[in-house]
Amino acid sequence: MAEVYDASSITVLEGLEPVRKRPGMYIGSVGSRGLNHLIYEIVDNSVDEHLAGYCKNIFVTLGKDGSCTVRDDGRGIPVGMHQKGVSAERIVMTTLHAGGKFDNKAYKTSGGLHGVGSSVVNALSTYMRVRVYQGGKIYEDEFSRGIPTKELVDGLLPVVGKTKETGTETTFIPDPEIFEKTRFREEWLKSRLHETAYLNPALTIHYRDEREETPECIDYHEPDGIIAFVRELDKDVEHVTPEIYIKGEQEGTSLECCIQFQDSFEENVLGFCNNIFTQEGGTHIVGFKTKFTQLINSYARQLGILKDKDQNFTGADTRNGMTAVVAIKYPDPIFEGQTKTKLASQDAAKTVAAIIDTELQHYFDRNVEVVKAIISCAEKSAKIRRQEEKAKTNMLSKSKYSFDSNGKLANCISKDPEKCEIFIVEGDSAGGSAKTCRDRHTQAILPLRGKIINVEKASIDKVLANAEIKTMINTFGCGFSEGYGNDFDITKLRYNKIILMTDADVDGSHIDTLLLTFLYRFMPDLIREGHVYVSMPPLYQAIPNNKKETSQYLYDEKALSLYQKDHKEGSYTLKRFKGLGEMNPEQLWETTLNPENRVLKQVQIEDGRLASEVTSMLMGTDVGPRKDFIHDHANEAEIDS
């Protein structure tokens, strides 16, 4: 019988309660990505001060106590009396949707638009201290989990010192009750800060990490702006064109764009709006790509390279070998979600296309040899694309509409993708157990025989000839995107969850890495849209000698340590699972397949540029950088005992 649902069932969350109750709505996740996002929210506020013309330096410090301090030399948060009867700073730090960015009076353009950034960080921190340097005085406020702990003086902040400086300093310590881990990921942070310096040539960002015995200090200052950004992205490849830099403004929107073509078949287009990296692109990138393709086809016909009977180059053809940074300053942008990974403002596409049309035509008219070089890249791409389309047809046509080409797939009964999930299982032994114990209505099992090919090192024809990869492509049903063509259609995906289920050992980790490399390079939207997971089978089973007590599954060394603290040595038997094949079907269901009990890790991309670089380094052919990376991160490895 259903529980009573009436007026008393309606809960109203006051103040910052919604943030602590549903943090993912505001910062994306409570993992490392969400943790680092706290810093980005505070830094973005300082960058907005720079955009407004008042800040030249930002200082970011990671403290030994797990804190982060962000300081700028801007105007400082207003500390005067707000109409609500308390200091404006207190309103900003404790009230959702309160800030100076809802009109264009204080900030013409900004990245922090929703008025929740600082208050969200406050709500998710065990401790926050705000110091405002303004009018010759230092004002201070303090909070714990969003609740003020500093007494106001007649509604205003207490003065704790004198100063000749201006700006805001925010120190916060993330709440371990909210976050899975509370150690900031420095490589992600440094990448983000460096990107910000490229986008703001007059800004200097001073980074300091005090967590190790020897502090790391870096100053990020890039006076050449996005030209230097593109130069850095293409530093290890042979260039086909010089850096093509254009800028323009139309209807209050300004655009900076730098393009360079390299002697490769990769496309790397990075989009930014008001200094925010739009990892999933958006309307500004659509406008750029559409107009660029039109221009290249137009010039190809004007120069007689494309004849009347020839088909136009595809968008992918025209961007073959392209590295580009597209950065716009746009008033009142609309982003998809608080984490701002995709720009949704419809007018941005039209405005960007118009600026590109005018400015890029001016450049090409003065540099005809450059446009000829780009068209040559497009010709090469189109030729190879047509050859590979034939190869794809030959290799995949026989099994295009079947779920499996070798009979290993145990499909589920349901045909509703939202309800279905598929487990990619290591080996026939674990696959057999999984097929026995699964929920046949919603769970499909696909056993793989050994390790798949490393797609980072192999040519596309070898990749598509690999039986295991062909099986996955056919089974998922959405095609793939790589290189010159793109027949990937995520709407045809047959399973809402793709779960990698391998042994909890070195070999299992290697197989996971190969599979993730394949998915990242050939079906990246599966990861971006949140469809890819890694299962976490238990490492141990603790079986009490007292038969009245139930056994417990322990998923990591931390869980084992906690169990051992609560149980005397000799009062239980500890079983170490070396592989999924050691579990009987009941154990495998209970620990790894049952949605009620299992532990899954969702695979996410925090920084698209950094992810691509690390994938190339760790899985590519160049041994030197990989050895250096392993050496530098050896102390972080978890040794399988």
C-alpha cells in the first residue's frame, strides 16, 4: 500500500540546504571533477574582475591542510550595507542567485552568471574565510558548511587590519562528508589556469602548491594569447599552415580565433565562452564549423580545385589536421547546466558565423597559398574517406544489422535502451557465470577473448579487422566516429549503460585501459553522455567463524582495514578474490551485477584537451614521455598484493 502523500509531504529546503542535499546539481559530481570545480568557481569570479578591467593578478594556493586560497587584486566584493540589512558580502556568500552579474552594470561579460558560485563553494566547505581589501581596510567573514560563524558589527563585517591593497581573498576547505576525496587534482587545475592565462594575455596567475615538502610555484602569463595556445597544442607536429589569427565584433559579441593546420588527420577544436571552456562545444562551435566548411568549399570552386561535377567537401574533410581555439565574449550567455560544459545561446551561432565569414575571407584573400594548403588537406581527407567508407562497408555490412557476429553475446529480453545495460566481461569463465546469474530482462553479457588491440597504435583498417572491436561496434548499434567519416548516431545506442567488468588485478586494469582507449577515440560521446561505467567487484569476502553472523564483501583495502578494526584476528576467515571466475554465480550477482548492491564508477572527461594528451602519451608509440610519466607518478600506484 502506498504511503500517504499530502501537503505535509512537501519539503522546502531553505538557504544553502539544496546545495548540500543535491551537490551534483551545482558542481556536476562529488568526485574529483566536482572537487576541482570548487576552485574554478572562485577563480572565475576573479577572472570576471579582470574582464571588467580591475584585476591584473590572481594568486591560487593549495595548502598543506587541504585548503585552497584564491586572491585577486580586483575591486573586492562590496562590503557595504545591503537593502536586506546586512553586509552585501554576507548576502553573496550565503544566498543562492545573489551577485553582480544579473545585469550589465558591474560586468559587461562574465563566466559566473547564475549567482551561485561562491555560495555553493561555501555550502560544501567545512571552513571558509573571506577577506576583502577595500578602502584602506581589511574586512573578514568566516563560515562553516555555509553557516556564518563571524559576528557582524551592526550588520557589517568586522575590520581586522589596514591595507593599501584592493581585492578579495577566499580560503576554503572541502567537506569530506560531501566529497569522495578531498585532495585537489593539481594537473587538472594547472591545465585550467594555463588555459585561462592564454585567454587573457594581460592577466598573470600565480600558482603555488604547498602540499609537498618542496612547494611548486608557477606563474602563468601568456602575452601572445591564443596564438601561443595553438602553438603549444601543435608544438610536436609538422605544420602545414602558419597560425591564422582573426578577431572581430558584432552586436556586442567579440570573437578571437586562431587556426593552424598540421600534417596529421586529427581535429582539435577548443571552444570558450567568457573564459569558460565549453568541453561539449555548443552553438559558437557550430557557427564556426559551418561557416568554415562553406568558405573552404567556396574557395575550392573559385580556384577550380572542385569541379561542377564534384561533391563538396564534408565538414570533417575541411577540418582535417585542424587545431583551433575559438573564444567569444558574449553578454548573457545560456549554458547547459551550472558546470557550463556547452553553450546553448542560439544567436551565438549566427554571430560567430558572420564574424568568421567577414574576417576569414579577408585573411584568405590576402593569403591564397594558405587556403590552397587547407584545401589540399581536405582533398587528402576526402580521398581517404571514400576509400575507408568502402572498407567499412566490406567489413561491417555482413553483420550491420545483427547484434553479434560470433555468437558470444547473451542479449537481454527488453528492447528499451533506457532499461538495458551490457556488461563487457573478461574471458569465457566469468562470462559464463555472468550469463547464469544476470537479470535476463535488462542485462546483456558480452565476453571478450583476451585483450583487444591498442587503437592508439594501430591503423584504422587493423582496428576494424579486430574481431572483438567489430563485435562491440555491431552490438552497441550506434556506429563509430573516427578520422575522416562519422556514422556515429547515439540515438541508436541499444544499452543505456555499458559496463566494463574485469578482474580486480593488473591484467584487468590493462583490459579496462584498452577498452576505454577504444571508446574514447571511436565513440567519445558515449563517455561524454554518461553511458560508460567500470564495475568494482570486491577484493575480499570476510566470513565470520560465528555462523550467526553474516559474511561481508569488502571492495577495497580501506574497507578491509575498517573491518579488521571491528573484528578480532582469528574470528573470521578472509577470502581474496583473484578474479571474477573465482566467484560462483550467486556471489557474482550479489556483488557485481545486482543494481541494489553493486558499485559502479562512471567514466567522465574532466578536461578534453588534457585527456587527449594523456591518452596519446600513455597509449601511443612515443616511449620517452610515457616513462617520464610513470616515474613521476610511481608513488601513486596501487600495488596488487
